[in-house]
Amino acid sequence: MQAVIVNADAPLSLGDVPEPVVGPTDVLIQVKAAGLNRADLMQRAGLYPPPPGASDILGLEVAGTIAAVGTDVSEWATGDRVCALLGGGGYAEYATAEAGSVFPIADNMDFTHAACLPEAMMTVWANVFMRSALQPSEALLVHGGTSGIGVMAIQMARSAGAGTIFATAGSDEKVAVCTDLGATHAVNYRSQDFVEVVGANGGADVILDMVGGDYIQRNIMAANLNGRICNIAYQDGFEATVNFGPVLMKRLVLTATTLRARTAEEKRAIRDAVQSQFWADVASGAIKPVLDTALPMDEAEEAHQRLEAGGHIGKIILMR
């Protein structure tokens, strides 16, 4: 089969690789679309290796049709239209996924849009709702509000009955998108101080951050009493000088998680929660995928360049 190959110091290119082996609890998916994530850039740079047993081909989420099922799989059948979270292997003609990390695709959704959903929605559930325990009427601050994860966090929080939803973004165009998706206050971080805006509007009970760096201290200042701050990435750096006094006085929780290395059982529990709590909203269109760009698989290098530049709104997808 064909897959996108990483060559050191060279552009991404298509090449021939063996078809993946279907394990007892796996499904084999004929890939129609694959989502890009910043984790792909990190893996390509040698900073985020796949977990043991996962494919070393890039790609953490796909949409397509099931081509085969493992011997222990009963919930899926050949021909089912699905989208799925992967440990790796998405930039390819075929990919395997654990059966418990797979979602059905509604009849009214195409593969390209479905590929926008699995990684983002599972990440939001695991961090905003499970780890940080966002409650109805509480205030949420989402950094990177127009990222693939950010657009889902805003919509899922709105659907779950959150109170004030704050979002940060890097342009007025992106701010408008955040507002359209349901953000109560969207902040252009290039011209406004999100700490001031959040503080003037009641503070944040939960903060979802992928920036790190000096945002670590600023998040602490924006958080309410008993606030929870959850990092899922540190794009501006893992190190910061932090005054922990407010953490003590506000009784804050600072936490950080990743999704990729979790066990199959943990991912199944997250999948089940997303499907139970939010999948009807996806089917109805109340929660919608936000697609920035869809490019052919052989233009993966261009897609990576767009992702790294950071001007995108929503997901970048590779199509087969």
C-alpha cells in the first residue's frame, strides 16, 4: 500500500509500505481522509515517538470504511463508515484502529469532515470534562480557540451547558469564528490581554492550554478559586518562572495529560463518553467539524507547512 514517508531533511513523499496487520481487537480501515495534528510535526522532528506497538507512519485520526475486523471484534462490520483515533498510521491507504477508538459516521457527513472529529473530541472530553471536571454554569477558557481542538472545546462546552466561554485567537477573523461557535468572549491575544478580559468577566474555572511558556503564570492569574488548569501541549516552551503563591491561595489544580499513550481500555471509556454525551449533536449538526483545508495525500508536505505556519482555522485534512 502507499503511505506518506518521512525522510530526514527532505519533503514528505508517498512510498510503498507493507499493509498493517489486523490484531484481534483491531479494525482495518480503508482511509478516505486523515486529520493533521501538531503531534505529527513533533513526531516528524523526532520529539514524539509512537507508543510501543503503534505504527511509525504519521497520522492520529482517519475516516473511511472498514475493510476487515479482528477475530475478537463484534461491534463493527466490513463496509461500516467510521472515523477513528489511532496510535499512528493515518497517512496511508489502510490503517488499523482499536475497535474501542472508532465512531460511526452519520449518513449526512462526508469522510473529509468526519476526519476532523476523533482526536479533538476525545482530547476535549479527557481534559476538559474528565480531568478538569467542567460543570454546567462554570466558566471555561480555551486557548487556541480556532485550532482543531479549540473549535471542539468551545462547541462541546456550549453543548454541555457551560457558563461563560472564553477563547483566545491570533486575529480578528479567528475571534469572529470563536464567537460564531459559541464563545462568550473571544480575545485577540495580539491586541488584548486575556488575563484582563477574563478577570473583568468573572474569571475562569477551567483553562485548557496548549501554549505553555509565559501562559503558565498568566493562566494562574486568570483562574478562579478552585480553578483547574490543564495543559495538553507547551508550544511556547516547557519552562517558565512561576509565582506559585496564587496557586496556594486560590487552591488551584495544575495538570497536564496526553492521549496517545493511554491504554485501549482508557480510550474506549473516553470514546464511549464522547459518543454518549455529544455524538447526537454531531449527527444533528449542533456540533460541527470545522474544516480549514483538504489536500490530496501526495501534498502532505504542503499540508504540514500550513499547519506549522499556524494561520489555519479548524482542521487540515489529507484526502485519498
